[in-house]
Amino acid sequence: MTLACGLALAVSACNCNCSKEQAQDFKYGIDQFADLQILRYQIPGWDSLSFEQKAYIYELSEAAKCGRDILFDQNFKYNLKIRKTLEEVIAANGSKVEGEDAEWDKFMVYAKRVFFSNGIHHHYSEDKFFPECSKEYFASLLQSINYGEDAASANGLSFQGAKLSAEELLDVIYNRESWLHRRYPASDKDIVLASATNFYDGNVSKQEVEAFYAAMEDPKDEKPVSYGLNSRLAKVDGKVVEQVYCANGLYGGAIKEIISHLERAKAYAQNDVQVKCIDELVEYYRTGDLKMWDQYNITWVQDTASIVDFVSGFIEDYGDPMGRKASWEATVNFKDVEASHRTEVISANAQWFEDNSPIDPKFKKAEVKGVSAKVITVACIAGDCFPSTPIGINLPNSNWIRKEYGSKSVTIANITDAYNKAADESPKSVTSEFYWDENDMALLKKYRNLTSDLHTDLHECLGHGSGQLLPGVSPNALGEYNSTLEEARADLFGLYYLADPKMVELGIVPDDQAYKAEYLSQMVNGLFTQFARVELGRPNTESHMQDRKLIAQWCYENGLASVTGAEKDVIEQKVRDGKRYFVINDYQALRALLGKLLAEVQRIKSEGDYAAGKALVEKYAINIDPELHKEVRERYASLEIKPYKGFINPTIVPVEKDGKVVDYRVEYGCSYLDQMMELGAKYSFL
């Protein structure tokens, strides 16, 4: 353990026996602060893996940890300076004990929030957050480490630019007028100039971004690379230039370390396809060549036999206001063979689902290729998947690769299991507070864990891979609205088919009532409970939350009796004891609405109808009713349950005998702060 990590032990609390706890005694929740709860997850099945598989996972996990600095810098140009300063302050004040100094405790909450969000903007809302300790106190902490005086110290390093003086650093952190949104949420300003994200630098405007890539793209190219995916646009001497992420380019220090561990992992690869995957990924990391990225994805998506798998690269573009540039992420996993039965059944019937979709036939794929799906056990999450992680993944994102070679979809079983078991540890229930009656609560208790997993399966396995673009439609045609509409399309696909009799016929759901649990959960969450996560007065900005609101709000408004002519609303708002609830009166009518909306969203996607996509998102996905917002925040606060959750990783430790590694064991740490400090000390390369 490094010095920084050792010092951190003095300022963190730990009430669990990490070394001797048994599975039945495992405590999932280990820390909470602000609006966050920190959980742990287990790695069931680890001991059944071979030595080579464990070694492969270990090296891939080390590669994953090496990219952490990249995401911090992508999120905001001063994030690395701030994070390293926080780490140095914590290490220098290791004797401080929680509860003895209120200002120190407030500082520590801010530091832990920065670690969690990979920067100074909230990981979900993308709004800047601020320390609750005074600016003067923060300044005294900077003085305690002689900030700015020691050029060899962490705070003296220059990350992609000039040093910040103490005064400048404090201004970045406390200024309530600058850098307020990592990704600007509205359309009243230039969304590139108004965003704090570091995908663009030097006053590059939205118009300049569009012009830069329009000059590169060929509308007739049926196999286009993802232009701009792995680069930053910057203005140098008045000219817009592209700075590519690669070994000898931007982020080269971290990328070289990633490459080093990938090369070591190759020695333990289980087959020639895995070797080829690593060779192509390494070549991509070395050169930044997007054609090599496509070649790697083609090889990777066709590897459906390997038990161990991983994701690594600049992949998802949710953080880019233009929906083009990707954040760095990595995961390492192995297949849960038993649990994968349901996803294998779904993927085996992919053509049936495509053929029977309620969308226009011209938007359907005549032949669904290469849809593979499995349930996985994750062993390491990193980059944009850490500490907050998805529960399902569908890749690759390239439309033409999906069409010609298919896609790989996963549901992360041990993460969903950890969420469920952490909820059981809580003494208060979201279900009893926000659902109308015992019938609704019984429905959720009986089916929700199953239907939630199935919704994720359908969303990832088939939803993202369904439909097709019409010839000549650019994958970037929907611009800044693409992420929300793509997530809505996949969610709608999953919801629509959950209620189909085919699911019972295939033996995936036990009866024709199970789907109702997910319908109820999704509508209540989309219309109401998810806004406990958003500060009062703020809009709904995160793509997945926008997707859920868009679906629920559209169905609610289009299911009103005044619109349908029915006796009752499809989704009814009821009030009891001054509290509002949402109740579904007609589940089949709701399914019809979901199918209708799916058809429209697919049309927008297939035709690249930017105007219609913008209208749909801006009408239904963004604005929150202020009274409803206030109510849900107050009711959620009374439960003393944190609305956001994230994880620390287990640690994979080499076991040596006579100077040789003979095995790898898993250790479950129980200090969030210790892990953050250790990552900063051991895996910082920028």
C-alpha cells in the first residue's frame, strides 16, 4: 500500500471485516455522502476460472485502471489539477478524524464527490457542484501543502496547459458564473462554447465543429469511420485542428501504459481471436487510426466463444454536446453461463422480434446478423463506467458494423445483484412511499427483479441493434439529440416486447402478468421518482433520464381520456393525503402507446429527421413540473436514501510461491476513500 493510501486510512471509517467476511455476511453499502451511496460488488465464480483466465483478467484490469486520468481531463480541462491537489491535501492531513472539524468534513465530502464524478461536474446532471467549506478554509489547506511552490509536487505539474496559482484554482472551484455545465443543457446558447467539457478547446464554436467534420465526411460512404470519436478539436493560431488521442499524441502517457498491460494480457489469451483483438486494439491505441478501430470492432463482435471478454476505448458519446466525441471507458468480465440462457433464447429469436416490430417495414432489417447476448460477471469497471456503472452494454456503436456483422450485448448480473441486495439493507422503502396500493407493491415484489433484468436484456440485446438507417442518412444526423433518442428507441423496444405473448411462449417470463411490474416501475420513475436526482429549478439533462421522461410523459399525455375518448386515462394521477401517485388503468392500451411511439422514434432515427427529434425531446424530455419536482425531492429526502449509487472495485491480487505467481485472489476492500487515493497514487500518468 502506498503512502497516500495509508494516510487515507486515518480519515475513513470502516466497520466491516474485509479479510474474513463470508458471502452471507457481505455488506454492500460502505459509505454515503451528498447524494451518493458507495457499494461493493462480489465476483461469484472466480474460483472456477483457470489460472490463465484469472491472469488474463488481472492484466486487462490493470490496463483499465491506467486510463483513469484520461476521463478526468476529457470532462474538464482543470479536473486533473484539482483532483491531484485534493489527493495531496488528504495525504498531508492524514491525522484528521471525521467529526472533529466541521470544515474539514465538508472539504472531504467535496473531495469524494470529485473522485466519484471524475471531475467537478455532477456525474449525472452534469452541473458544477461546489464545496460547502468556506473559500478561506480551502485556501488554508492549499497553504498547508505549500501549493504552487514545489514544482515537483503533484500540484506543480502542468496538465495540457499552464499551472494554476492558488487564487486561480480557488476561482475555478468556487466561481458560480463560469464552467457551470459540463454539457450545456439548452439550445439558447452555442452548446459547444457554453459547455465545460474538454472535447473542444480554444473557443471552437458549434458551427466550426459542424463545418470541420462536414468537410471530412462523404455522404456516399456506406462504411464511414466515426469521425472525431477519439480526438479533441482545438483552435490553434485561429485555425481549428484535430488533436488525436494516441500513444504519441494527446493522452499518450496513459495510453502507453494501457498498451503495456494489453501486451502482457495477450500472453494469457485463450484463443487466436483474442490475440487478434488485442493486436488490433493496440495498433489503434498506437496510431489513433479510426479504420483500425472499426477493424478491431469487427473482430471483437465476432468473438462469441470466449468466456473472458473486455471493453476498452473511446466509446460512448453521451458527454459530447455534439454527440460525436467519445469518453474513455473499460470493463473486464467473464460469462455467467447459467444466467446467459435467457439472453441466448432472446438473441436466437432476433429475426422474429425484428419482423414483428410495430415500425414501418422499410425501417426493418431484412436479415438480422450476428446478434449475440450473454449475462456477465464484471471483474473491473473503469473510466466512464466507474464508480457509476451501466447494468447493460450493447456494442459496437457503428451502424454499418451492426448491420453487417451484428452486435454483442451484455447484462451485468453481479452489479444488478449488488443493487438489489443493497436496497434490502435499507430500513426504508421507495416502493411503499411512491406506489399507490398493496396490489401495485405486490406486483413489484413478485416480478420486478426479473422484469428489470429482462428489460435490460431486450434493450441491449435487440433494441440497440434493431431497425436500420435509410441509404444516405448520416449516423450523426440527429446531432445533440441522438443519444436521448437512441436510448428511448431501445427502451421502447424492450417495453413493447416484454408484454408480448412470445415471451411466455419462449419460457422467458412465467406468465402474462409479469410485464406489468416493469411498465409500472418505468412510468412512475419516468414521470416522477427519478427527479429526486435533479436539483430544484434545474432541467432534466442526462440522456437516459431524458429517454425515460420522454417515454413516460408522451404516454401519459397521449393516454389522457380527453385524447383517447376512453372512460379513464391510461395512466392516472391520483392524490391521497396530499401526495401524488401514478396508476396504470389499462396496461394493454399503454402497450399500444409504446408501440406507436417506438414507430415514430424509429422513423426519426431511420430518416435522420432532426427537426422532429428535437421537437420530441424538447417537448417531453427536458422540463420538469416545479410542484411535482418539489414534492418528489421532499418525499425522497424523508426516506434518507441516496438517489445515486456507485461502486468500488474488488482488488485482484497475485499470489506468489517461490517467486512465481501461482494464483490470483480477490480481496473486497471496504473503504471508498482508500481506493480513490490508491488509484491516484498508482495509476496517474498524465
